[in-house]
Amino acid sequence: KGITLIELVIYIALTALLLVVNLGILVNILRVRAETIEMQDLDFALNNFSIAITQDLRWADQGVIYNGPNIAESGSTLVISKNTETGTEEIRYQYDVADQTVTKTEPDGDVFTVSPADVEITNFNFENLAPADVNPSIKVTVEGHGTTSLRQTPSTVSTTVSIRHKSLNP
């Protein structure tokens, strides 16, 4: 009467099998959770980045899009002009393909990187959506992926900004 050695081995084998299956499920849950948090952080960073550009652009007097050195309907450089009491101030957003970053040049000439940390910007584009005589608007598209991501899943944020003032690409 009691447990035989074979029964004990079967119980231990079944318990070990269940333990391995449960650990595999737990590891998967934790991996998916980490990836989800990374995607949320990436989307949050890209959204905040596009909001910063939007705020500069919304109250501009003029926005000029450049593709390379030429004024264009679509490109990766935007020069925002704002009239002040002392003259015109220009802010420039420019995408650097090699570094996968975006720089901002302030009116005083200071240049600094504005793309989010731990994010590689894989596409950064401005597009003119309306002629200058209509309410001018620009579509801002930012695409990137995390530099520390497990899978480096890309994310894209796109927003349309209407300039509240004068003209676009005069």
C-alpha cells in the first residue's frame, strides 16, 4: 500500500512538464509586456516630438519646405518664419539621414538635436497640403524605431498643421 517508484516518477515528470509549460507562458507574457511598453514609449516620444514642431509651426507667419537646396512641395527641411517687433526670426528643422536625427536651429543660431533619445528617425517629411492663398497647411510625418528595442518595430506619427497666419512657400 503506498506509492510505487513508477508512480512517483510519473508524478514528478508531469509536475516538471507543467512547470516548464507555465514558465514558458510566463516568459512570453513578460516579453510581450516589455514590447508593448517600448511601443507606447516610442509612440509617446514621437507624438511629443511632432507636437513641439506643431507648436512652432501653428503660430508662424510663414513656412517654407525645402527638398535639398530647393523650395519644394515636399521635403525634409522646414524653415519657419515669425515676425517680431525687432524683425523676422527663423527656426529651421532639418533631418540628417546619416545620423537619423532631427536638428533644430534657433533664431540665435544655436543648433541642437530635437529628435527623442533612444529613437532613430527613419523618415521625416513635410508636405504642403494647400496653396498659399487658401488656409495654408503642412503635413508632418515622423517615422522611427527604438534603438534599444527587442524587435525594433517601427512607428509612424503623422499630423496636419494649419498655419494661423500668412503664407506657405511664397
